Amino acid sequence: MRFWKMNGAGNDFIILNNLKEGLSPEALPGIARTVCQRRLSIGADGLMVVDAPERFPEADYRMRFYNADGSVGEMCGNGARCICRYGYENGLAGERQRVETTAGLVTGERIDVRRYRVRLNEPSVLRTEGSVEVGGVSWPCAYVELGNPGLPHAVVPYPDLQKADETALRELGRAIRWHPDFPKGANVNFYERLGPDTVYERTFERGVEDFTYACGTGTGSVAAVLAVRGELSADILHARMRGGELTIEVERQGDQVTALYLTGPTNIVAKGEILDEDLSF
């Protein structure tokens, strides 16, 4: 199998072109679990598979997304930016493209060689206030689902996030991720305000079951919550993460978010052939 390894602000992915490989959809979760294992295989946060559109005939191609544990992801913002670069450089689409995802149609735009901008799925659920109780402590927690079916995100302010104890933060992230208030589970986005339109963010991702270096849909969810609350000066959020910086532009009508645009870097890490002998089809 031919593959590309890419990352978007440190969120890393393996990409396969199933238009050429012809792999059975039933085999893809197992492939994801094998090749995404760090140290034992290539290693990545997720597997993205280019395939033919099914629900949206106007799409240039379909993006199947699998988390590192083999579970299906509704969408991935950084993954969408990476796959748009893959699509452009492999002649699957032009500088503007339409990508079918499980959560709906996503549009992408090439800004320059390495930077891509995608329009994320709009929120189908947006609760700007709320709380969750963990270990007898109540944590303020907004909740967002992007697309339909919705990709679930908890949005949690965390003071001094940059100095947080890693073990304690991971335990809290895991507890909120599996909290019974979220039947679908949730990606947990902790954020610390650094300025009027800037945050530092850490995301504990469902399916990876750990922190990733960046999360595009998570950043979109944080931006949507802050914009609707009136906490952004121009409805633009700059988010700093371990893997780099992402920018979200929010369009809204009052409390309704009508568009979220994610811009950030992409990086082609490797191209080659997967020879992993542990793969079983």
C-alpha cells in the first residue's frame, strides 16, 4: 500500500488512496489500529482514506477518517486541511475543493504551498454554558457538536493551563471524555485565555485517548463558544498548541454560528510503501 504521512500543526495522519488500493471498508479499522501504533508501526493520531463520494455527488472525493484505535471519526479539521493538500498535489481537485466527510460536506482552499483553509461543519449543537462534576468538583463546561452526525466537543476553561500538571490534566480529560453527560463521548478542549483573541489549548481526543498536539475541530468549538458569548473582539480566534498555531474565523448571526473557517500549516513528512508484516486483511 502506498501512503503519505502528514501533520497539521502536529496532529499527524497516515493517508491512503483507496481509489487505487481498492481496500474493503471492513478492513480499514484494523489497518488503522495497526499502522497508527507508535513504535510498532508508522504511528499517527489517525488514518485518512481517500475514496469515492457516496452522499454528496458534487464532492471531489470522500475522506474516511479512523482514529488510532480504529473507531470512525465523524470529521477532523487538521486532517481535512492535510487531505486537501493531498488532493491538490495528487490531481484529485483544484485549489478549491469539496470533500465528503461522515459529518457532512467540507470545503477547502489552498492559500500557499503549505497553508490550507477549510470550512468546518457548522454546529448542530451549541451550549455555551454548563458544568460537569468530576471527583466532587464542578467544572464549567460548554458543549458543541459540529456537523450531522455531530462531532462532540467539551470546552473547558483551565487556569494556568501551560503550567498544569500533566498527569492530573490527563486524568481530568479522561474523566470528562467518558462522562455520562456525553453519551457519544467527547473530545475535551481545555483552554487558557492569553489575550482578547488568543488562547492556549490542549485537547484530549476521543479515539486517541490522550492529548494530541493540535485539534482543528476542537479549536473551532472553542471559537464558536467564545464568539457567541461575545468574548472575541472580531470573531477571530488564534489558538496556540504544542504543535503550532491555528486560526478560526467565525461567522454568525446573533447566537447562531453560520460558518467556521480553520486556517493552519500542513507538513508532508514521508511518502512510501507500507510493508508492516502485522497487517491482516
